[in-house]
Amino acid sequence: MNREDVTLLGFEIVAYSGDARSKMLDALKAAQSGEYTRAEELIKEAEVCLNDAHKAQTSLLQKEATGEDIAYSITMMHGQDHLMTAILLQDLMKHLIELYKRSQP
């Protein structure tokens, strides 16, 4: 896989992860306003984005596992960072939204 291919895959991961992050932060705002159904919908939408990012990442991992030489790309590293952060945010948002639900009468 050449550097350009890896870079494009990195941009794909950044885009999907960024979309997921935005949806999760919107979900938190919805929960703060008591809109729990909307918050849950946004979390589900974010999960779809994260799954798409993970698929892109997995395709790269599979190629490397079969022995294909993978070029180094800062963009890919950036994508991996975004994905990891979004996955962590996903767990945190679920807990925060649940706390908002429990604290509201």
C-alpha cells in the first residue's frame, strides 16, 4: 500500500471519527436539555460512524497482517488518534447521559 493510499485511508478515519465525536457532543447537549430520546439517537448515529472508521482501520490491519508493506503516514497516525479518542468519548458520553437521566426528576 503506497503512502497516498494510506494517507487517504487516514483522512477517511479522521472524517468518520470526527463525525462521531460531533454527534456524541450533540448527544450530551441534548441530554443536558432533557432530550434523552434525541441523545440516544445521536449516540446510535455516532456508533455507525465509529463502525465505519473501524472498518477502514481494519482493512489496513488486514493488509499488514498478510505481509503487505504499509507506507508511513502522519495522516494515518492522526486518524488513529481521532478514532481512539472518539471511542473513549463514546464510553464517557454513555455514562454522562445516564447520569443526567438519573439526576432529572
